[in-house]
Amino acid sequence: MPRSPLDRGRLGAGDRAALARAISIVENDEPGARELLRSLFPATGRGYRIGVTGPPGAGKSTITNRLAQYFRGRDQTVGIIAVDPTSPFSGGALLGDRVRMADVETDPGVFIRSMASRGSLGGLSRKAVEAADVLDAAGKDIILMETVGVGQSELDIAGAADTTVVVLVPESGDSIQAMKAGLMEIADFFVMNKSDRAGAEQAMTAIQMILHFRAGAAWNPTVVSSVASTGEGIPAIAGLIDAHRAHLESTGGLARRRRAMLERRVGELIDESLRGGFWTPERRAMMEGRMDAVMEHRASPYEVAEDLIVHFQSR
């Protein structure tokens, strides 16, 4: 059965069915997806994008749920992209974060979409970023993007969010994990969730000491505590998001961040297009035909790559 066409007028009005249809078109690369994104782009840039990342089990979904409730209390509309691991069988989202967001799922001012990471090590696929564009064009004031949480490879959220929140928990030496993973560089501030557990104060102190040595920038990250399951600390988190947004807007940092994001998007689109045009059946066969020589060390991967590039450029 053919799928229903997209009513763009309803999408612009924030209609939930039109939103779901538009994101499906984008996520599944249906015919017209690129044209849809191109037509929606002039209406983007008004929604504020907040990335929520951190190790698995830190409580990211609960914090996202609570933040959505908080922003709705301020009469702001909210879109949520919850990125889950990809199922090896269906290619779809494996966990379905919306199960943990039942408090806001029925709110007409909130739209939730679980999406697969689609193999992105950083837990945020390009499709998730494009889905955020759809939510932005549909008029969502706040767009929350929760990453899959894959330990040491969560850094691409910083290239997609205006404000990046890193959620940690007291156990398992997450302060050390943060340093190893490079999360110290991408966090606009930290949340020590489940702070009613043993070791929370020591973990916060460790993070604060690390941040102290990085002081002196225009914006200095800090760490706040929360118990998201009860709502404790959520107003403080929202307050820091507001403060960071105000800082970016007053210093021109928001425009610089968004320019860098868009430059990265252009580069990714070019890479994808060139990669698709490069790997024709003929060139794949050429590479396969040279692999025995490479395996026997009669040719190097560099020679094969150069020959394939010369073949591409000669066409």
C-alpha cells in the first residue's frame, strides 16, 4: 500500500501526523527526502537544540523526560529525538526510549521520536540531525537530542547541539571516564545524576577540580547534582541551559556554533555524494582485482587507492 503524501501546511502548523510522516521520509531516505529538507531549511534556526549525552545507565532518558515537562510548564513546545542502538536484525531503534517518557508522550505540545543510531559510533546519526531540522521547521521551541550513550564515542553531539549536557553518575569512576572520553571538552556543563547514592559528593568534587584547571574561558562549565527520578535538580539544569543560551547569544557564540555545524553538514553531504559516485561496480571490481597483490605485498593499499582515484578523475 503506498504511503500517504506529506501535507506541508500541516507540518508547518506542528501537526503530529505530518511531523511523523516527514521524519519517516527523512529517516528512510524515501524519494523526495532531500527536496523536503531543502524546502524546510529556510524555516529552521528558531528552535534551540540541547544535547543530552553520557554513559549508559546515567539516567539520560529520565532527565530528558523531566526537562520536557519543565519546558512545557513554561508553555514552550518540545521535540525529542531519542537515539537508541540499532537492531542488528531490523536496522531500527532497539530500546525505544519513549517507554521511559510516558509522562510527556501524550502531551500535544511534545513530539517524541526514537531513532536508531545506524552505526554511528557517536550515537547520533545524520538522520537524527535531519529529524531535528524537521522538528525545528515545524515550530518546536526546544529540541532535546538524547544520544545512545556508547561510553567513549559520544562526541559528535557537540557538533549538533547548541548546548551539550553531559550526565554522569557516582559509580564506576565516571569522572575518570569523562576525562578519557573527551567529554570534558564537549560539555557545556555536567549533571551528577543519582546524587543520592554513595560517592556522589566525591565524584562532583573530582569533576570540579578538573574544571578548576580549565577556568579562564568565556564560559566555564560547572557541575550540578540531580535525582532525576524525583525531579530534584531539574530546575537547576534548565537554569544552566538558559544561562548558557544567554551567554552564547550575547557573545555571538551561538552564531559561530551554528556556522560551524552547517559547515560540517556541507562537508558530510559532499563526502556522501562523492563516496556514492565513486564506488561504481567497475571500480569495486578494480579494487577486488588488486586485493590479491596487496595481500601478497606486491602492491600497497596506497597504490591501489591512487589508481582508483586517477580512474575516477579521468571519467
